[in-house]
Amino acid sequence: MASGKYKFNTDTLLFERVKYSFRQRCLRFLPFITVTLLFGLAILFFGYDYVESPKLLILNQEQAETVLKLRVMKNELVKFEEVLADIEYNDDHIYRTYFEVDPLPSSLREAGSGGSSEKVFSNSRFSKTIVSIDNRLNQLTKKLVVQSKSYDEVVEMAVNKEKRLAARPAIQPVSIKELTHFGSPFGFRLHPILRIYRMHAGIDLTCPRGTPIFSTADGVVREAGYTSGGYGNKILVDHGYGYQTLYGHCDKIFVKDGDRVKRGDIIGSVGSTGLSVAPHLHYEVHVNGKPVNPINYYANDLSAEEYDKMIKLYADSDPNFDIN
């Protein structure tokens, strides 16, 4: 008997084969087709996530390698930043301190990072990490340029070390043998006349009238003569490299404006001109336009015994000796 669907005909009392139209046949197969499509789509979507094709496997490996490389780059960048930070610290606190120049300002070292690369990498799934690394690299590059220029300056200072050392005040302006005691030391003190606290920008060295005054470093005389303001006969020597020294209350002056002097040259003699109560030398040291304590630029040529004597005299100094 042929396969197919049969139906009993009550009129003929026979089983007759059921015939379907094309539309009916299509409707019969529609559920099967629908189930098949749904099953196929399920395999397609869920299988893509859980079943790795060879191509997907390669892409995942490449992604893992990219992530690893970015992490390595970031770690290496951190190491480079730490090394540069150490170099900057040494430059500011060792090399520049040795040559007595100011550290580079932080505003110069922390230069702007420049244009951001965020737009360039906006389509990458790693854009945030890449932009962070790129910006830090730009910043590091700018810092390296600044540090390179700073080292050029340090090298130039090292090349001119002898000239720079010759320009640094380094000896006592009067002989320790002639020094009887220190007057007013460097720093704030009570003004003996105005009775207010004000800055005393130098030290007062009490010596007999006529005691020779020495230039404490090589330089050029910028002022030599009587001046108002209490200094009386004053000598101002510019030593270069930011150093200047001032010698006040001189009895006599042996140099004139524009003269070149060497360390140890006699440039005047101790007196009591200007606002002074007794013969002494008012001595100042300026570095980059700012007065500093001359005692730190004073003792290079002293023996141990002379140094001890100086320290004792300085400890017994009289803050109200004169008014300058």
C-alpha cells in the first residue's frame, strides 16, 4: 500500500487518499521550518559566545597580547617616571646646590602635556588606557627636554668651575689677628635708636682704625665712595655668578668704580664713617640679589685655632653695636 494519508468515504464505502493543495502543503511544513529556524538562530547566537571558532580564537589571543603589552608599557613608564624624578631631585638638591643656584621652578618642570590623543584612539576598545599612556609619554618627553637643558647649564657651570670658585666670597674681609670682636650678627635685631626690630643684612667686625680690608673674591668694583643711608664710605664689589659683597664704614678707600680686584687685594681700611659708634667693618654678602649670612662665606683661609676664635667672637657678638 502506498504511503500517504487516507480518509474513509461514506458514500463509496472506500478509503480514499487525501489530496492537499500547494498552500495546504506549505502550511503543514511551516511549524517544522519555524522550529528549525529558531533552533538554528539559537545555535548561531549562543554558540558564538560559547563555542570559539578558529578565527575567534585568533582574535582573542591577539586581544590578550595587546592587553599584556599595554600593561607592560604602563609599568615601564612608571619606572621611567621614577628614574626621572630621582634625576630631577639630584639636579635641584645636589648639583645646583653645589653651584649655589636656585632649583628649577616646579612650573617649568611640570610642563603641560600638550594636545590629547583621545580623539585619535576614540574608536579603540582600549582607548582609555592608550590615551593615558600617550599623555604620560608626552609629559615625560617634555620633562626630559627641560632636564636636558638643565644639565647643559650644570655642565657649563662645571666647565667654569674655577672662575665660579674665584667669584665666590671665601675669605675673611679683615685679618682674624686684628679682629677684637663681632658686633651685630646677621638677622633681625632690635634697632638701637628706633627701638623696632629690623633686618641687619650683614655682620659687624670690630677692628682698630686703619685695619686693611680685603676683597673676599675676584670681581669688579661697582661703587666706591661716600654714600647716604648710614654706610658712610662704602665699597660694593660685583663678583659675577650672582655674588656681590659690600664693605661699609671704611676710613679710606683704595679702589674706584670699574677697578678689577682679586681675592685678597686690599681695597680699603676700617673706619667709623656714616652711622657708626666705633671703628668697625660692616660686611655683607649678596647672592642673586638677596643678602645671606656672611659667616657662611668667611672661614676658608682660617686655621682650626683661628676658626675656634672666630666662633667664640661670633657667639659673644653685640646685636646693638651700630645702626646699620
